[in-house]
Amino acid sequence: MIKKHQLTVDFPEFEVKIHDLKVNDNHFKNLFEEYDKLDHEIYRIETDSEPASDDVLNNLRVERVRIKDHIYTYLNKN
């Protein structure tokens, strides 16, 4: 089953913190929006709503993991 990778689902222990940082921290808000936009783009490709090559899809997935790692680190430090 193809689904989106929502941060609050992947990091349920940080759900409140994610919300607070989105509202109060511009850097985190930008990271969150970048991740969400990328995740949506990947979802559209995976559901065949938007055509893309396997290489493009794989590169987007790698970038999503990179941003997600950055977000996780940020959540732990703030």
C-alpha cells in the first residue's frame, strides 16, 4: 500500500513538539514544509499521478531521508 510518510506518524513521540516548532521556529517550519512538499511529490509519482523515471524517484527518496534525518536531529536538540 502506497502512503504518505507523515512526520507525526513516523515520530509519534515528537507530535506535540513538531506542532510547536512549526508554529514558533522558522527554520523548523521551512524544513517541515520542504519535507512535506517532497513527500507529496514522491506520493504522486508512486501513485502514477505524475510520471517520472526510477532514477528521479530514487533521488527524491534519498533527499527525503536526508531531510528527515535532519528533522530528527533537530527535534532531539531543541
